Amino acid sequence: MSHTPTDSVVATLLRLGVMGKSDWSGALQQVLEICCDLIAVERASYWSFHDDPAAIACELGYVHSKRLLERGLVVTEGSAPEYFEQIRSVNVLAIRDVREDPRLGALTAYFDTHAICGMLDVPVFAQGRLAGILCHEAVGEPREWTPHDIELALTLSHTLARLLEARARDHAEQSERKAAFLAQAASALADTLDPARAGEIVVRRGIPVLGDICTLIGYDGRRAWRIAAAHVEPAGQRILDQLTGRYGADIDGPGLGMQALRERQSLLMPVADEATLREADLPDGHIELLTTLRVRSVLSVLLRVRDEVTGVLTFATRNRHYDREDLRFAEAYAQQVGTLLENARLYAQAQAAIGARDDFLNLAGHELRTPLTSLQLAVELLRKAQPPGPPALQRAVDTIDRQATRLSRLTELIVMTAKHCDGGLPLRFARLDLAALVRDVAVDFADLFARAGCELQLHADDPVEIDGDETGLEVVVSNLLANAMKFGKGAPVEVRVLRRDGAARLVVVDHGIGIPVERLQSVFDRYQRAVSLNHFGGLGLGLHITAKIVDAHHGTIRADSRPGEGATFTVELPAAPVAAPPPG
């Protein structure tokens, strides 16, 4: 192979200046072909540096006479330490005869395999570090490397360095664009908690960034179902709807997405021509629709939540072929949207459950009214009975009457709370003594506290007057006493009623299990519970109703607790103005 004339060198350098730099693989191949042309060698290759372990790997090799490309061979520093020392310390390694150089003894097998005699290696620096080696290899006989050869090799090395830096910038820009795309998709999904709408956003956002076609299939471990499908063109959308309608809901059916679900792994079909589709054993109708859609390449990636497969996203393109980088990008998208879709599904599920609870409370409230009305009529008959019964019986009738009235009002409050009544709770305000009200409720609870082994310690100033709803405040006191008795573990429960700084204050203290710190802020929320349902029953409505009634009285309620040290509930209500003493 003779040396290249000057005019050919100029022409080749012009090729270097105008060749495209966006396609790294194509540009690298061009550089290696030019290396063989300019320096008149049979073989040229680029070897990139890798760490852990230190090594160089053949990213691409070009054999001039055979027009053959090679790649993948790896040489570790441990296997050829003297060669690595040289390529790290010299600008140019020009070897006339590789068999006469003791520094290259470890590479003898490689040289023999390819009949290499002479070698000209130059470093390639990118972003301030040694990125790789541009290697020129003469075969057949030793080669004397001229200054002109070395100058050309260094020029080509600098060209390759610029290509590497351009590739790094391109990768950075692509990473930035992908990150922006993922962030925008997440933001769009975060704005909706409707599963159907979220599914549409997922497929619509996926095109055209990830392909011309996108389908989303849901999966629960047993069955699959179509959630959404999108095509960049309306005409294509109609064909896609036919495809997903016919083949998009059978876990044992055809298609790359269903195969990915069955195999529980991502799948990539770089070339989706008719021959490949038939090799995939797809039905004729499926192939016909894919062909009509002009699909060239397909990939499917799984949606996972806590290691459970919840669906599959399938992308298809009409104008290029997917590669592993596309697959990784699609997997990143699927990982992000999988969690967001699951959140939307769980939210919808929770809303349905809350709706069912509300329906139950409404039904229970309405159904309780009839027996309560009958109970109140029976009490009236007992009161009118002649002759009147003994005092113990009269006290029992009074208790039944008071509790039936309280239960009737409580039923109204529960129904109104379940309906999210915008007009407020049905309260009837009047001047009353909070201390006396608390004492009456404590009397009603006396037997219950005795059975629970709890001592009820009541300290009440007299009087503590407020403007309030008697039944509503009885519900507040009852709920707080019941709560203290339930969680007090048999320890004494202290109740204090006092007037301080123009406010009426009710304090209920237990010495039981306490409330976790992270739940203190939510104990008054609807259907929230301070402890596990497995150990203590209830719907999680008692404290919520209590807080609603206190708020309707323009008061405040707070909870203070430490786990294992009990809980303190403090209610503050506006006290009624103190009447001025009569003039003396």
C-alpha cells in the first residue's frame, strides 16, 4: 500500500471537515477509513479507556482490504502493564517492528492473529483526560513511520477528540431533554387523580417523543385490559383502536406487549417487517393492521409498583429503528408513570370506599330515626303511667329519655357530617353551664368506667357558662370520655372544667398508650385513626365529629401526647359574659 499523494490528503481532510458528527458510530467509521487512506495502513482502530478494572476496549476496528468492521476485544492493564505505561506517558508510540520491542511482548498473540508488523498509536484526549488510543497497524512487513505519518495521525487524533466532545455534549443535551420530558410528564400526571384521564396523559405525552404510537395496558396479575392508546395522526388512531380493541385485552393473546407481560421483562423488536412479524407467530389480522400502520420498530416496557407488574407500555415508530438507548429511556418513563398511575388508582379506590361509608352512614342515620321515634313515644307513655312507678324506675325512665334524645341528635350530626353539609351542623344554641353538663355526662358514664376499671376524677368550677348546643356538647364530652376510657388502660382519667381569661376550658387527660407524634396532626381528620384498627375498633369519626362541633361553637380543640404516656385533649370555648352584680 503506497503513501497517499498530497492532493488526496487535502481531499481527505476536506471529508473530515464536512462529515456529520451527530452519528458517533458512522463518524468513527469514517475516521478509521480515512486513517487507512491517509497513512496507507491495512488496519485502523479506536480503543477506549475503561476503569475497574483498568483496560482498553476496541470500540471499532476497520480492515481496509476486506471492508470489515471489528469491535469488542478487551486488553486489561494487568495483562500488558508495560504497554499501558507507554501509552500513558508518550505522545506517540511509533513501532517499526512489534516483535522486536520488548514492551509489547504481552500483545504477541494479537499481533500474530492479524499478521501485524508495524504499529503507530497516538493518544486521544477529550475533556482534559486520556479517553482512548487511535491505533494504525501495518501488516505483512515492518513499517518505518515518517514525520508526515505521525503528523497525520495526530491530526486525526484531534479530529476524533472533537467528535468525542461533540458526542459528550450531545449526550448531555439528550439527557437534559429527557429529564425535562420526564419532569413535565410527572407534573401533568400530578395534576389529575382520575385514572382514566391519567392513562390518556401517559400515552399522549409519550408521542412523538418516544414514538408515533403508544398503547397502555393494565394488568392485575391475572387479567389484562386496555387503558389508553394514541397515534400521532387521526387516521392512524382509528386503525390503532381496531388493533387494541381486537388484541389488547387477552393476556394470552399476540403482540409484544402481551409477551412482555407473560415474560415479565422489557422487549425490543428493532425491525418489525412482515417477515419478522410472521416469525413472531402473529395472526394475519394483527400483521395486517401493523403493516397498515407502517410500523418499523416496536418496544414494550413494564410498569412496576413495589416489584409488582401493573401494566405495560408499548411504543412503535414508523421512521426509524429503536435501539437499547430508546429502551432504557422508555423504561425510565414507565418507572415514573407506573407509580403515578398507581397513586391515581389508589385515590379513586379510596374515594369509592369513602363514598360507600357515607352511603352507609346516611342509610344508618335514616333507618335509626324510626326506632328512636318509637322509643321516645314509649318513654312518654311510661311518664304518663298511673300510678307512677318507684323512684328507681323513674330515674331509669329519665336516663332512657335523655339518652334517646342524645342518640337522636347524634344521628343527625353523623348524617350531616357524612354529607359534608356546607350549611353547618344542625345546632341549637342556648345559655348553659358547661360544668353542670360535664357532671351529667359523667354520671351517665359512671357504670361504664367502673366496668372498665377506670377511676373518673372530675374537677369542675361552678358555674362555667357558655352559649352552646346542649346535645352537641354532650356529644363532645361523651366522645372524649369514651376515647379516654378506651385507650386509658384502666388508669385514672382526669376531667377538668374551668374558666380562664374569658374562655371555658374542658381538659380530659388519660394515662394510657398515647398517640404517635406523626399522627397528632391528623387525629381530628375524617376517618383517621390514632391507632391500629386491629387493636381498637371504630370508624375514625368520633374525634372528627367532636372537632366539627367545637368549631361550630367558634372554639378550638387540640391533642397533646407522647407514646406510652397518655393523651391530653383540651377544648376551649368562648365563655358567656359575666353578668354585672346588681347595684347595692
